Amino acid sequence: MDLRQLEYFVHVAELGSFTKAAAILDVAQPALSRQVRRLEIELRQTLLYRNGRGVTPTEAGKRLLAHGRGILLQFDRARQEVEDARGSPVGRVVVGVPHSIGRLLTAPFVGEFRRAFPRATLSITEGLTVHLHEWLLSGRIDVAVLHDPMPSPGLEFLPLSEDPLFLIERRGKGRVAQGATIAVKELSEVPLIIPSRPHPLRMLVETRLASLGRKISIALEIDAVGAIVDLVTQGYGHAIVTQNALLIAADAAKLTARRIVSPRITSTLALATSAERPDTVLGRETAALIASFVPQALAQAARRAGGPRQR
């Protein structure tokens, strides 16, 4: 097995087509097919199911695909390390951010990155914290910003901010105002639109309620922050969010927010990097840029919005 064969296989498996992979790799399709077939012969495994509509990886192919992505990424990092010795960082870095802050951070961070590293390439992907955690461990991304990350021996964390949590609901339902706060134990009395397990927010709320002898009341399980806020706006239930989620809401004026207290619950935003894979100069400097940029950018966004509308 050589890197070229592995690269060819990864492209074919990801695109589901020899034709598309050949076009992207700029190689003749027969040559591409021969290299992948040689790889199958060498490994004594069928790696791809071939049919008239394209190809899909077999079980063995899925395993090789997961390893192949990591191997190719490590090779790119090694090449970057050598090239970095010539001057400013070069190469490609992949940053993962949660949906709740992606819209707030992506555009301004791209500008900061380009000014700091004009010779480098940035890729940004959004996802749930649980997925970003997995992608960071597997090597699909280099740096991630996570909400309430679970301890992991394979990752290192740097806290960026600690944000209070709010219970939000639709305005104008004729409910009696209870002030600007709500006690944790009262959360069990309202139907919540909340992510499914093992989302960190879900685990945090359930744990706090369990310590008070209460159980969560679930209206809907939705694994997308934007969709959760939209559903609350339409009156389908309540939700527990950080202020950052409200800042990206299209109809935030239609919502009221009460800070959760007794005891106060907060969400920690943290920078995460791999503790096992060797990092690059670009990776280290990108992480440092994120650590200084994110708290400032979120604070500026909150000031512009004037904070959540409390009642």
C-alpha cells in the first residue's frame, strides 16, 4: 500500500464515484480503477461495492476509509512542518465550531485568520459538540470550540468563557410573569425542547434536576440549536440556551428569557486540541488566535444585540 493508492481510495469512497474522483484527482479513470483494485488485491479484501449508480464502501472499506483519512491528514501535517521552517505558517487547518456560535464567529474569524496567516488555508465546519469531539479524536479536524466538553485523555481543553443559561419561551401567551429568573427545580414543570442524549446540555440539565429529586419534562428532542429556537418561537415549548443561541435567532424579539438560578447553571465554552497527535505550527498558532479572538467576538456580539429580553 502506498499513499497514492490510499488517496485514490479515499476520494472514490467519499465521492461514491470513480468518475467524480478521477475528475477531481485529474487522473484517467482506468488508471484510478487499477490502483484501487491493486489495493484490494494487496489487502485481500473487497473495499467497494460497485453498481450502476456508483460505489459504496464495504465494512472493510469503511474501516480503511476512517484510517486513511487520518493517515493522509498526518502526512499533510508532516509536510506543513517542513514547509513552516521557511517562514510564516502554511498548509491547511480545520476548525470545528458549534452551531450556536458558528454564525457569530465564522465571517469575522476568517478575516482575522487571513491577516495572521496569509499563506495558509482555513476550513471551518459546524456541528454538535458530541460530533466535534469525535471528529477531533479521529483527526478529521485540528482544533475545536466545544460546549461543556466531557473529560477525555485524548484531548486538551482551555476554557474560553462561562455563560449563564436561560429558559426561553414565546412571548404573548398570557402567562403570569415570574420575574427575570427561574429556579432549577421549576424546570421540571415546563415542557422542554432539548437535544437528545449524550448532548452535554441535556446531561447537565438532567443531572441537576436529578440531584433535586426531579425529572425533565420533554416536549421534543431536537439536535439543532437553530431549530430549537425556531420551535420555541412558534410556541411548541420552552428551551434552555446560552445567550449566544439567542444572538443568532431570527425572531429573538418574540422570545422572553429567564436566567436559571438556585443553583445557577452555566455552560463552559472551551478550546479543544488533540493531546495525542503531533501538532503543527499552523495548528498551534490557530489555537492561540482562537483563544484570544472568541471571547472578544462573543462579547462584542452581545453588546450589539443588547442581551436577551428578560421578563
